[in-house]
Amino acid sequence: MSSSDLPLSGPLSGKLALVTGASRGIGAATAEALAAAGAHVVLTARTTGGLEEVEDRIHKAGGHATIAPLDLTDGESIGRLAQAVGGRWQALDILLLNAATLGALAAVPAIDAKEFARLLTLNIAAPQALIAAFDTMLRASGDARVVALTSSVVAPRAYWGAYGASKAALETLVGAYGEEMKNISAIRTHIVDPGATRTAMRARAFPGEDPASLKGPDAVAEAIVNLVTSDAPTGHRLRVEG
């Protein structure tokens, strides 16, 4: 690793972070906040143009980032990403599991099987594959954090069964990994419920809502940076109010 790879100052100086769904919304805002705190951020999403815009903003602010366009529903692409990242860095310090799809809001009997399968692939199978692919690099860190974005709809809510089930499964999966790792590594896992936030996904779910009444993604990003730079124990669950 060359000295130009990582910023020289900040609470996350010398750290490597990987953010999924980093082309917009909470993912983009958090990637920029992590870079501002000193981390080198690997940005992943399907949209190359969006990733390039985020990368450009990070570089203009004096930070460092690398884009890695990929489709997380393609399991082989995750393995290739891990190989590429592992060929450049020895350890991964922050893994932010942010990428997700809302799917159609529908009563449980009306859930479309094909859409449900894709939702589960992106929202739960891909995070598991990412954890598996980066497990060795996470264990190599002296203070690794795996942060998963969740939702209040993990508590059963009518018509939110598909999305809510995927987020409940994600919480259980990430929590189990944290329990497995806490006595044998420096890995800690955290769950973040961003609450009502001004994002494209929120707009699709609540089309009649005034976006001006919601907090912006920057508020969630700030909370996540504060979390990963704190001494919060593994299993800590944070809800971002506002």
C-alpha cells in the first residue's frame, strides 16, 4: 500500500471501508462522511455514473475512494471484488451493508415469487456472501465493524411482509456473526435503523409524504461515523432520530 492510498488525518485515518449501495442516498452520504473522517472508501453499486459522482466529490474534498461497480445479486462478482480488494489491502476495517431493494408492497398471499426471490437475494443473500468473502480481511483488522442498515418494519406491519422479513433476517444474520466473532477477533457488528429519511426508496414507499419534513441522508451518515469511531459493543442497535 502506498502512502497516497490513505488520508493522513482523521479518526479513521489508515482504515479501509467498503460501502454497498454507495451511488446515492444513505450509502453515498456515508461513504463521503467516512472518507472525510480519513478512511479510504471502496464504493460499490450497480450504477457506474453515480459511483463516479460520489468518488469525484470525495476526491475534491481531499479524501480517497475507489469505485467497484457490480451487481450484488451476482454471487461471483462478490468473490471477484474480495479478490481485488484483498490484492491491494491486508485488512478491511468497516463493512457497511446498505444496498437493498424495497420490492412491491403487497399482502403476503399476493407477493410475487420471482420478485421476492430477487429481494431476498439482494437484501439477505448478498450480505451473507459479502461477510463470507471478506471474513479473512475483517479478522485481520485490529478494530473491524460490520454495520447493517435495517428498518422499523422488522416489527410486523401489513403489506410490508417481504421487505420486513428480509431486514429481520439481516439483523439475525449479522447479529449471529457478531456473536461468533466476539471472543476470537476484533470484529464488532452493529445494526442501524435510519428512521424516516429523505431517500428515493422512502419516496417510493410513501409517495404522498413531504420530503422536506424528513431528515437528510447526511444525518444518518454522521450517526454511522460516530458509531464506528465509538467503543459501542458488538450487537449495539442504533436508531437515528430526527
